[in-house]
Amino acid sequence: MSTANQKIYSSPFNITVLVAGIGFFIDAFDLFLFNVYRIPSLKDLGLSGSELTLTGERLLSIQMAGMMLGGIITGIFADKKGRVKVLFGSILLYSLANFANAFVHDVTSYAIIRFLAGVGLAGELGAGITLVSESMSVEKRGYGTILVAALGALGAVTAGLIGDFLPWRQAFMAAGVAGGLLLVMRLRSFEPAMFSNNNASAGKRGSLLLLFSSPRRALKYVACILMGVPIWYSVGLLITLSPEIGAANGLDFIKLSRCFILFQVGITVGDLLSGILSQLFRSRKKVLVGFMVFGILSTTYHFLLISSGVEFYITSLLMGLGCGYLSVFVTTTAEHFGINLRVTVTATVTNFMRGALVLLIPMHQELERTFGLSLTGGLIATGGIVWALALTSALALPDTFGKSLAFTES
């Protein structure tokens, strides 16, 4: 590798950040296609009523289970063999899976393909954020992850926008083609010098035993996961189930695509704002806590004070803004752990917080059955638990702003 490829960037406007950002754009675009096309695709397969809702939640859980498994596999492989190598395999798998999704004609094949797509999508964010973090200077890397997270949120917005005019089969086909183009762009990517020059801990790279060998390290890992769960509670449950929530509150005309787009616009603005504030205040922790408090307040308003469709859409935007701490969340997660575990942690944390839906869906359903709650009541109870754990975790973890990443876990 040439010296030029090993340099540490001080400006976020470099090829590593650009390619990582485009990668997360396509990752988010592909990931949220199912959320956007859940209802039309399942109706096309002959489902309706409660069967449509339950099957949609089951398919979403299967996709997230694939992401959790993929997070483990890609994280370990990336720490052992390299960040770039795992990106090639991930992109290839989710591109082929999404292209194949355009040709499903039954729920079983739909489920298998969403699982494989989940496995493939798992590697993009964790490895991409690590590449950016390890390639940029200590003081400026936050700006790089801001751009990556913002481009990812725009990918989700794009998925929402095409939902109003592109049929679902063509949309999945387009996602597969976009992934193939990204793979071509990745061909000239290089490993960061920080990883390439660190051979001392090669035998302990990507070790799950090492990750859990220290109670303090294990608790820090769990806390990072819990900080991110509210983002997917909000988008995976509250936004995905917007039509059902609206109908339960006498608002039968709520459009999922509009709620989804507004939520993702909120996250995009939030990612830019939270990232910039963390650089200006020289603190990750203060920004994380501040955005979480705003997220809790906006979610409370969404459930308790809405009385019209306009308010429903406005609170969708505000909830997205409250969840716009993603850029700071993924940055601080990478900063908490050493080179030999960094992608294992970032890949599994980002995918376990996404995959928390596998637990959140049966959780709200069980709360509704056990306590005789409505759909809205079950989601409120679930949200109370999720946000409380996230806020407690953010307060317990130390601040990582300005922390050198040139260290290993032992």
C-alpha cells in the first residue's frame, strides 16, 4: 500500500468518507425497502387484514435476525482479515438477495430472501464507520461520521420517496443493481494504516471470548447496544405501524410513506446537528443525552397529544429528529473499543440494536395480551422500557471525544 493510502485525513471530504457514505446510503435504502413496501408487496401475495400485519412483523423479525447473525460473522471476519474484504462479501450478498426479492411469489421464499439480505446488510455500517474513524484525525473524525450517517439517512428518505411511484418488484430490482455499482466503487478501497500496522494482537482479533472476558468490557458493550435500540423502536414499530396506530386513534387516512419520509428527514437533520454539536461542545455524551431527552418528549407527544393527521405527521418528523443521534452513537461505539475488536463491536452493536425488533415485536404483543392493552398501549409500555434503558446507558458510559483509537483490547 502506498504512503498516500496510509495517511490520516483531517478533512471529511475524502474518498474513504465518500465511499463509506454512499455505501451506507445504499445500505439504508435497501434495508428500508421492506418497511416501505410491506403492505403493497404482501397484498400482492394475497394477504389481508390481521394476517397482513402479523406476517409483515414476522418477515421484519426474520430480516433482523439475519442482520444479527450477519453482524457477528462480518464483525469477526473484518477484525481478523480486514475491513475492506468484508465489505466486498456483504455488498455482493445483499445485492443478489434484493435482486432476487423482485421475483418472489410466496411468503416462504420472501422470508428466506429477507434473511439473506439481512446477513449481507449487516456488514456495511460497522465496517464503513470503522474505516472512516481509523482513517481520520482524532479531532476531526466526528465530521467524517456525520457525513456517513447523513448520507445513510438520505438513503432511507429515498426509499420512502420511491414508494409512491415505483412498483415494489422494480424497487427491489433497482436496489440490487445499485449494490452492484457500489461493489465496483469499492474495488479501489484500502485498509487503514492503523489496522494494517497492528499485528501484535492478530491472534486475538475479532474474539468474542475476549469481548466478554472482562465484565466491565461486556457491560460497556451491552450499554452501547441499549443506546441505539430506541432508534429502531421508533422506525421499526412506531413508523412502520403508522397506518395501524392512526386507525386505532380514529385517523384512517395516515400514509406510511409520508410518515417514513418525515421521520427520515428528521434523522438526517438530527445526524448533522448532533454531529456538529458534539464537535463544538467537544463531548459525545452531552449530545447523546440531550437528543434522547428530546426523543422521549416527542414520542410522548406523538402518543398522548395528537388529534389530527397533520399533528401525526409533525410528530413523525420530531421523533426522527430525536433519534438523530445515530452519527454520534456509532462514533462513540467505535471509540470505546480497541483495533482488534472494533468492527466486531460496531457491526454487532449496530445490528443488534436494529435486530432488537425481534424482541420488541413479541414484547409489545405480550404486554397487550397480558394487561389487556390496545396496540397503542402496548407500544407506549415498550417505549418506556426502551428509552429508560437507553438513557441510563448513555449516562453511565464515559465520554470518548478526542480519544485515540490506536489501542488494542487485552
